[in-house]
Amino acid sequence: IVSKREYHEKVLDHYSRPRNVGSMNKADQDVGTGLVGAPACGDVMKLQIRVDEITGKISDVKFKTFGCGSAIASSSYLTELVRGMSLEDAGRIKNTEIAKELCLPPVKLHCSMLAEDAIKSAIKDYKSKRVGKPTLGVTA
Ligand code: FES
Ligand code: FES
């Protein structure tokens, strides 16, 4: 049970109706998986992106978070934010943007950091699969 005094209403909205919860097959060549943990509390977040190989943009995104309300809200909000973005733009998202949108208090900043780490890690995983493959957006 989440107390309303502790969490801003935007957090409660994402927490009670999280967007894009789920999993993709991490073996898929167009999927990047990020799995990160917060040393401060032990919470864990898995974030997966599917990348359109023609446009190089994120076509789908799913998450599973085992963590507090702020971590769930941060990942839910992040999934809405990155859909349709280029990997470059998605990789530039800062946790402070997420924290600002959700009005997270300072003590909950590390929860939004988990979301920043997760998208960076998913992008890195996707790129590692592309090594030696044709560049995105280029047709032979
Ligand atoms: Fe992880 Fe807050 S310590 S839920
Ligand atoms: Fe640790 Fe929120 S308290 S992720």
C-alpha cells in the first residue's frame, strides 16, 4: 500500500496503472535488454527495447521492476518517453528529467537513476548485437 503523503499523484498514477509492463525475447536480434540494480536498496529493473532496423528508432519497449513505487513509476514513465526515439536521444535521457516530471523527493532520486541506467544498458546490449552488422538506416 502506497501512502498518498509519501508519493506525488503522478507517481501514484504510474504505480497503479504502469505502462508497458512485460518482457521480450532477449535473444531477438532487434532487442536490447538492460538489467540493473540499485546498490542503495537492492531494487532491480529490467528494461527492454525493440529497435526498428530501418529507422533506427525504438519501436517497442517493456519493463519489469522489482522495487519501490518511485522505481516503478520512473520505469513506466521512461517507457512512454523513449517509444519512437532514436537510440542517441534515448541514451541522453537524464534521471533528473524523470525525477522532475514525477516530482520525486531527493531521497527517491536513486529510483529514477535506475531508469537512466536501465535504458543506457539496454542500448548498450542492443549495440553489442549489431557489431559486424550493416549500419542502421542504410540500405544496400
Ligand atoms: Fe527499495 Fe525503497 S529501498 S523500495
Ligand atoms: Fe530503491 Fe526506489 S527506493 S529504487
